[in-house]
Amino acid sequence: MDTFADLLIEIGTEELPPIALPALSKAFADEVESQFEGYGISYGSVERFATPRRLAVLVRELQTKQSDQETVRRGPAVRAAFDDSGAPTKAALGFARSCGVEIGDLDREATDKGEWLIFKSVTPGQETASLVPAIAEKALASLPIPKRMRWGDRSEEFVRPVHWVCLVMGSDPVKGSVLGLQAAPQTRGHRFHHPETIAVGKAADYERLLEDRGHVEASFDRRRASIEDKIRALASEQGLTARIDPALLDEVTGLVEWPQPLLCHFDSEYLEIPPEVLIETMQSNQKYFPLEDAEGRLQSAFIVITNLESKDPDQVRAGNERVIRPRFADAAFFWSQDIKQPLESFAKRLETVVFQDKLGTIADKSARVARLGRHLAASVEADPDLVERSAGLAKCDLVSSMVYEFPGLQGIMGRYYATHSNEDPCVCQAMQEQYLPRFAGDMLPSSPCGRALAIADRIDTLVGIFGIGLRPTGTKDPYALRRASIAVLRILIETPVDLDLEDLLKTAAEGFEPGILADDTVETVLAYMLDRLRGYYGDRDIPADVVESVVHVGVTNAFDIDRRIAAVSRFLTLASASELAAANKRIRNILAKADPGVADSGEVVADLLTDPAEIALAETVSQLAAKVLPLVEQRNYVETLECLADIKDDIDRFFTEVMVMADDEAVRNNRIHLLASVAELFLKVADISRLQ
């Protein structure tokens, strides 16, 4: 009868990298689960624990002994195992000898292909505890660690030096070593509050022991939630709201084991600096949480999460306030220096900043973007002169003192400097919006100049980088071309912008010096960008075959593609959709097998139509063509496909009553032309033969 127990595996280390901690914890738990499943050992659930100094899993209701493993070896066929007199052949004797048994100990197995000699053996299951050290070792070896390190004179490697290993099953210590350290039934508490070891009598008591005695909240998720609650509560006490960035919250959770919030302040005179600068300093450099009032205005206060309960919190507060002061002073100096001159005065320095060796400087890129921006200005309803002005100023803040010190503020500072230089509001807004969207789900540029700049800048990068042969491969995409492609498509589709992508790429390519770009650059970039549509629509649960049916007809206007995809999705809800798709597949197959050129040329000759079914189909095609062509011109693709659905009965009748491949060549070709005209009607929206 199987017995079950909880298993604790804890690896104690030097401080682990905080940003990587959640991923390491998940990967460790997943690998442990995979190992147990590979051994055929059942378990209930796996709880993950992760702090700066430990990775741990608690496996609930783990089978304490591996089930017996029955193995079956198949030998020769019975007909080959015995001769006519029934004596065993050499094959049979050799098989029995390899199994370590006599001929009489072998069994037989009947299959559809005959009867075979087999040998069944049972391997007793191992005690789970004896497997645990190896399982832990393999799980740690499989973690996604880019660079491992050694410590002392040891040969073992891990992301950080390992100081203890705790293995406990139920109430029993698990013997063995992991990463060269002997396991022991004890853990360690907080580095300062409880540096002594803590005996773990039962695996299930692990989390409670660390919290009650060790001053450690071991669960990453619960510690994260606790930090967030404490920050919000402390901010609320001040009548303020905390600005909590999820990524920063994760990082801070990975830095502390016993989180304690502390309210701090800074000189209010620094609030004259753009708030984004102060926020960037507090969040990125110091891991502080800024505070805002009810209107979202930054206040001269922040919350720091410390890793201990201090006996003198005022001293800790003063230390954090002292650390932030020189950083704010530097920021104030950079701000005062940068605004002494207009934004355009930085443009000359862009001539010394290389964008890419073969593609010139940032100044060269800005000139190309300005040219391309003027070209698409009408499509985004923007003033071409303002778009050109925006492009000329767009990268100027990159060489400012502030952005040099805080690269994450590019665009944001450009907006402030443009405003301070009394530039047109559309130009000012474009400085920041040129980088939108920055990530999946991010907001899109809302101003005409911002949209033009965001599109033109990315298109220039795509054409240039592809043109010199630096296409992304595998996981390597140093110029973020995938993200740039998705960003352009989102702007074109969602804002929307009605322009032809192929024409835009050709115009961008013409802006480069002759001989720089490969001859097939436009075609390559266009195919790459259209291929990104599959992922874009996949995230919206639109099947790939729907996207393929539209892209295959050669439309290169992303806004138009989106309307067609919406129409095809609606078409699939019609009762006749699947049969029409099947009929179109049949038509495409017939056209593909026809003599070259027959399906692509020639009109239907009425005098060659003799069968009532083909006459009816021809009349319906003529009527529908007159009806849907205006709808297609209006891009009313939904109604177009709804109208074309009326052709179903005539197509069914045609295929039932008419022999397409007639002996008479003229009749045969005429019927092929008729089917081609049917396909052509649907192709004005999509190739529905590709729908599954």
C-alpha cells in the first residue's frame, strides 16, 4: 500500500539576482516536478518559495516509494524460436541466456503479426528519499542561468555560492549531498534578525518556522502582496497614493526577506524638475516608490522597503534621504544646463553619433525620416512641415546631459525641451510619442505628427537594417525589428492609417544612398512584416487560416487587411461558410490542374453554355459581379461576402450536373473560365479556399 509524505527541498545561497528570482523559482519547481514524473512518482502539488537567500519547493503528498517497474523484452518470433521437432533454436537460446533465464521461464505474446517470445521482469521501486538528492541536483543544473560561478576551491557551479542544503521528507531527514554539500534538516533565518540555524522537524512546518522564528517570509507571491499592501497602507495614511511599477515591485520583492516600509521625504524645491526625472531616479536607481496626490502630482515623499525592523528607523530614514539628495542635485544641474539652449541646437552633435556603420549617423537617419514623414503626412492628416520639423528634432535629446545620464527618459525630455523652446504643440507631443507603442498593449501615438514620426522612424530602421543583411535570426534581434514591425502594424490598423505598406517601404528605400540596400529589400521587409500579422491576430484569437486567406490575395494595406479579416471572421459564422470554402478549394484544384494560361485568360462565352446548371451559374456570377463590385470599392467586405454566399446552391448544382473536363476543348475551357470567374469574385475579399 502506497504511503505519502511532504518533501522539502531548500537550497541556501548568497544573495540571488533579484530580477531573475521569479524565473529561477518557477524553473526549479517545474524541473523537480518533471523529475518526479519521469520516475513515475506521484505527488499532490508543488509549492514554490524564493527569497534573496534561498530557493525551495514543498512537494505535497509525495509517494514515498517508487512503484515497481515491469519491463517486457521481446525476443524472436515463435516460428523462428523452435525447429520442426520443437527444439529451441540458437535464437531462442541466445535470447534466454541474455535474459539470464532458461527457455521454460520465457512467456509468449500473441500479436496481429504473430506470436513472440517475451521475458517479463519486475524491478522493485526505489525509495523516493534515495532519489531526492539526484533529483535536486538535476533540477538545479537545468535552471536558466546564463553564467554560473564557482566559489572557494570547489568544482561545483551555481548562480551564487551555496551555503546549505535542507532535505526533509515528512519528519525524516533525507541523506545525501547536493552541489557538494551534505544535506541537513535545518534552514537559516534572516541574515540579521536570526542568523542561527533553525531545525526543521517536519517538512510541512517549513514556511511557518521561517516566519515565526526566522523573520523570513519565504513565499515570493505572499511577500510581494504584503509589500504592496504595506506601501498602499502607508501612503494612504499620508493622504497620498503610491506609484507602484509591477517590475519594480518584483525586483524589491527579490531583494528582501522581511519587508518593512518606511516613509521618507526630499526637498520640495526638486519638484521644479520634470517629475519623470525624479521618478526615474527613485525607481531605477534607488528602488523607491514615489508618492502622488489625488490629482496624480508627484509629492516630495517616497517609500522605501527595508529588509529589517530597525531599532532606530529615523536613522535609516535619514540615510535613504541622504542618498537621494545628490542624485536629485545632479538631475537639477543637468536640467538647468540643457534648457539654456533651444532643442535644435543639439542637432549638430547628432552628426557625430553613429546609428549604424553602413547606414550613417543619427543625423543621416533623421534626414531620411523627415523625407519619409513628409510622404505619409497626408495619410495621418498632419502638416508636412510640422512632421519634417518633428523629425529634425526627434533625436536631439539623445545628446542632452539629462538623457545621457538617464537613457530611459529619451523622448520624454525631448518633449520638455521642445516645449521650453516654444515649438508647435504637435511637434512637442511627437517627441515623446515617436517611441509609442513601447511594448505589447502599450498606448499608441495620438497626435498626427506623433503617428507620422513613429511610423517613419521604424520603417527607416526596418528597411535599412534588412537592406544591409542584418535580418533577425532565432532569438537574436538587436535592433528590435520584430517589435518595430508590430508597432507599425498596430498604428496602421488601430489608429487607423489608410496607406499602402509596400509603397511606404519603396519610398523609404529610395531615401538611402544607391548601392547600400540589397535589391530585394522591399520584398523581404514586406514579407517579414506581413508575417507578423499571424502573431498579432493570434493574440486576438483569430485563426491563422483566416489571416492567410486575406494576406494570400496580395493586399499590402494593413488597415484594409484588417477590414477583410473582420469580414472573413464574420463570414465563418454563416451556415454555408464551410461548404463554400470546400467548393472554392475544389475550384482552385481544378484551376491548378488546367493547362497553363487557360484559367488566367479568356472570358465566359455565352454561346458555349449548354447545360442548365452552368447557364444558371453564369447568370448568378454576372448578377453578383454587378452587385459586389461597388461594395468592394466601398470596402464593405462584410456585405460582399454575405452576397457571395448566395452562390452556394448554383455551385452545388454545377458540380452535381456538369462535367467540367468535357471532351470538347472549347467547352472545357469555357467551363474553366466560368469557375475562374467564381473564384475571382471571392478573391476580391479573400482566398476562402484556404479556410480550414
